Amino acid sequence: MLNIEPDQKIYSITLKVESSEGVLHGTDFLDDKKGEYVRFFSKSDLSRNLFGTRIKAKVSFKGDERGGKFWIGSIEVIK
């Protein structure tokens, strides 16, 4: 479905971006997305228990000037 070879299971989650920050002089690709809902992808299973919670996550953008996708890494539930 995402045209990734070899075929593999990819999970997605849509999150509302409340805040973001770049890392070590890196570009903050989510800066202009604050207040918006953004779709993130993962090769790891994403728990249904995340629904309705606030999280802090490490994400990366993979792509080029033609487009790309946000990939979510470690997730920490904020209480």
C-alpha cells in the first residue's frame, strides 16, 4: 500500500500536533503543523491504548522535495 519493498506491515496513527522542536540544528518539519492532525507511520505495532491520550514521541521525516512521510519512533504517554 505504501509501495515499500519488500512488502511489509506498516501501521499508522493520526495525531494532533501540539508542539514540536528540531534536533541539533535540524529542521523542524512539524513547526508549521501545530494545531493540525498529521498521519504518522511505524513498522512497530501501535497500541490501541494510545487513543485519547497525550504522548511525547520522537519522529523523523523521510522523503525529499517531492514529498515524504513522518515516521514515529519511541512513544511516551504523558499523564
